[in-house]
Amino acid sequence: MEQRKAPEQPKPPKAYEEFVRRFPKLGEAWDAIAEAGNEGPLEDRMRRLIKLAVAVGALREGAVRASVRKALASGIALRDLEQVVALAAGTIGLPAAVAVFSWIREEAEKAKAS
């Protein structure tokens, strides 16, 4: 059986790298939280969409952008990410949904350009 290679994840932002260099124990704790959250029956694609949805609902721009970068690098289609926003619009409101939509589109354009 052929083993699938995990997609290469985008490089973290410079500010994140500087932060974890300055506070390495916080970086290790963050990695442990992420690893623990990945335990369970959900596949990577579903986990990524759920994480995006949580970031959208909380209106956390940085988390939305990071989720989009990771999702696109994992091969998730832009239209799938946009549907998350469409589903959230009734809950977060149209102005917030439009803002989130613009963040997603900006990250998709950056990914296309690189």
C-alpha cells in the first residue's frame, strides 16, 4: 500500500516565529494543544474546515487567514472555504461575512501569486 505524503504546510508568519523563539515553552504548549486537538475520528479536511468555521465565528482575522493558508496548502478548494462563510453569514451577520470573505480572497490571491 502506497503511503500518501502529507502536504507541505505554509511557513508560519515571521511574528509567530519570533514569538516562539522568545517564549519557547509557549510555542511547545501551543504545539501540544494542536496535536491533542487532532486526536479523534475526524479527517484532516474536516478538521481544517471546522477550525476555519470557529475562526470565522469568532471573527479572528489572523486565525481565519492562517486557516485559509493551511487549507489551500492541503488541497481544499477555495469554493469550499467560501461556503463556510456563506453558512456563517446568518449567524455573524452580512457585514462580518463580507469582511471574512475578503480575508479569504486575499489569502487565496497570495497563495496563487506564490
